[in-house]
Amino acid sequence: MVVVPVKEEAFAAARKLHVYAVPIARSTSDVSYVAFYRGAPTSAITHYAKVIRISKNMSFQEVFPGGSSILLPEDSALKVYHLDPIVELQRRVKKGRNPPISGPRYTKMERLTKARYLDEIWPPEETAAAKDRGKSRTKAKAKEADVPKKGGASRGGKAAKEAEPKKKGRAERTKGAQPPKTDTKKTPAKRTRKASTKKEKPSEPKEGPEPAPKRRGRGKKEEEPEAAGKPSMRYIVDGSNVALEARTFKEGGRLSQIELLTAKLEETEGAAVTVIVDANLRHHIDRKDDMEVMIKDRRILQAPAQTDADEFILLTAEFHRSKGETVIIVSNDRFQDYIKKFKPRFDWVKSSQQKFMFVFSHEGSEVVEAMISIS
């Protein structure tokens, strides 16, 4: 299998026409499958297709009769992979720690379907380099260890043997010259005196309240992290509303829309983002496995089953406001039912809400950018 990086235009063409073309000058190997790595905001291998046949030295007009409204014309000869209908992977292979794929890379179908991240298919270059460095170090140490052994055998083997009894004789002399046992009793005596002086010292400061300054220092240290960790802005995102924007409930929501909007909000300095979704969204989202992981990791909060997420969005916002945080609710919903029912409790919502929209690609298939109202 060859994994190729594609822009959304090229991916749309491959999906529509069942072909993938590459200039012959930078040709790829003959393979049985082609997989597609799509750049940001997707940043993952999402689809693959079986290769039916391969044609070489074809012109752009031969591959795309009458031209293409999606791709720019290519002057050089092309190598063309004719594909079966493109299939979506059950689990996308994300970028992970590896840099994005910038050229064709090769793997096996079995390995691709088991992986969750590119690291699992192609280990990062840093780890491979570290292993090579470790091997070279161990070899160098082994060589250093071998040198003294050879020198000792050739030069001074006899001298070393002759020196051994002399060392023993010196040791015996030193044993004989040891001081009498009565002298060793002096050292414990000194220790006991020092210990006794140490015990006496704590009894002296009983008269004055000297420990008070220490308590003040401790109190300051405990307060500082709380102030430092408090966000200057708290965004509460209506996740279901974001995922289903410009979509019908039958079409299902897009997790990429939540990811894109969240990334946009996190660009605000000192901001914290909380995403809350309805419990039934997990059944109507395109990347179910990824959403389950995000819910498990608490990157997305899910409202209890058979309840309306709007209620928990308002309650969560109310909680953070009570803590003195500036709260903004990001949603195109107006929350009219709750504002009217609990008036005047949620009157602040109108002045603390921002609307959003998405900019789509030329053919309208992919979200390119998220826009948030300035007010």
C-alpha cells in the first residue's frame, strides 16, 4: 500500500473519478492499494481504495477528458492508479507525534487497519536515531573494556601476581597497628553531647511566638497557584449545535466542526473551553470512536441520557459566573424556553452569548474555517 498526501481538491477528484494521478517524474511504486492522508484540519489517513490497474505516461487530457473543474492541469506525463470505489477507514489514523506526511510512504494493509496514529505505522525518526546512538555507545564501551584486559595480560601479569602478597602484608600490618579499643569510646561520647545540646535548644524559644512568620509564608504559597490557574475567560460550547451546523439530523454531525471551533477559541490568551453535548449525539456523529475517546478523556462533557444539554450548558455557565469568571456561551441557539421559564434568572445569557458559522471549501464538502461573532 502507498499512502499519499492529498489536498481536498485532489481527494474530491479521486473520490468522484476513481483515479489517482501523480507526475511520472516523482513516480510511486506499483502497489495493490492507495490510501489518502488529508491535511489540516483533518490531519489523518481517512480513506483507501484497491488498485484495479496502473497506466503510465498518460496526459492530463487522457485522464480527465474535457479538463477538470477541480484540479489544475498538469503538463508532465502522469502515472495513473485506476481505483475501485474509495472506502472510508473504520478508524482514522491520526498524525500523533509524527510530522505530517509530505510524500508517498509505504506500509501493509494489515498494519494500517490496526493503527490509531502514524507513530504506530512509522516510528518517529527521533526514537530510531536514539537507538542508533545507544548502539554506538555500547560498542564504544565494549572496545574500551577490551583494551585494559589485553594490556594486563601482556605487560604486567606476573607483576600483579607478585604484588598481591605484598598488599596482604600491608593489610596485616595496618590491622596490628590499630588503636586500642578504649579510644573508640570517645566518639560515641561526643555524639551524645551533640545530641543533648540539640535537644536542649528547642526548649528555649517557648517564650515568644516566633513560628508566626512561617505560617504567613505557607499561606501565600498556597494561594498563588489558585490565582495563576484561574482562566480570564470561560467559553461554554454547545457541542451538538456546533456539530450539526449546516447539517440535517439524518446526515449526522461532524466532529471536525467541534474540533475546529474549539481550536479557534483556545487561541484566545488565558481562555478555557468547555464543550457540552446531548447524550444522543454519539449515535449521530461521523467519527463515533473518536468522540467516545474525547468523552472518556473529559475533553467533551456529555449531558445525562434523556435530558436536554441546553439546561446543563446554562447551569455550567452559571456555576463559573458564581466563581467570578467571565463566561461566554458559544451557540446559535437562543435558549428562549429557559430564559422565559426562569425569568429573570437567565437574563444575562443574551449579553453573554456569541454566534458562530463555518466557511466551506469550493465544492462544499469540507469545513475550512470557523468564524465567531465579535459582539
